[in-house]
Amino acid sequence: MKKSVLLFSVVMLIVSSCNFFENHTLFSNDVDTLLAYSQKLDSSLKADAIKHQQEILKIKLESNAKIDSLQNLYEEQKTKYKNRYHIIVGAFKTPEYALNYSKVMSNKGYNSQIIMGKYGFRLVSICSFSNLKSTINELRSIRDSVEPDSWVFVRK
């Protein structure tokens, strides 16, 4: 037993005086490498997450802009076609003729506009209404005072 204690004491004295065991633990380089790699992955994941959030925000902004644009277009079309019954006083294939006749009607005090009709005709309208009854009543008056061949165009 004395020999065992003596041998143990000698081994402890040698081990405790050795710098290798004081400065290094077994596998310390591997642990440091893994920690560094883990930190690098974490920072890479955070950077990717920020990048993806920015891309998502950009897509949301673009989508909202497109939706707003479509809503504005819808509202414009809705107001544009609110009065779908038009009294037409002239139909022209030549754009210049339609423009000139529209100016003549404007000079007479009418709110004239040029509407594209079928087969490339430009229709000169001098008023429009939201219901057919009002349009027919005004058509009678316009046939008597402005153009006897005027007619009703229904915009779809």
C-alpha cells in the first residue's frame, strides 16, 4: 500500500508540474473550431433572414402599388362609363374630320367628346346620360335643333 501511495504521489507531482496539462485540455482545438463555425453559421443565418425580410417588404410594396394602380384604373373606368348612353351627331373614319366636328359642337356650347366605335369609326358625342329615358328625351330635342340624323350609342 505504501508503494501505491508513493507511486501515486510521484505521478501527481510530475503531472502537476507539466505545462501541457495546465495549458491544454484534450480536444480544445476541435471545440474552438466548432464554436467559431457555429457563430459563423448564426451570423450567416441572421444576414439571410434580414435579406429575405427586405425582399418580402419589397414584394409587398410592389404588390400594393399594383393593387392601387388597378383600383385607380377601375375607378376611372367606372366614372368614365357612368353615363353609358351617348347621343351621337356624327361618325367619321378620318380622325381629323371627327376632331373638327367635335370642335364645331363645342363652339355651339355642347360638351362634345370623341368615342371610338366599331370598325374604326370615331363617334362625336355631344352629351351622355346614365339612363335611356333621359337620353331619348334629349335626343328628340337635339334632332330638332342640332342634327336630324343623331342617334343613341350605348357603351358597354
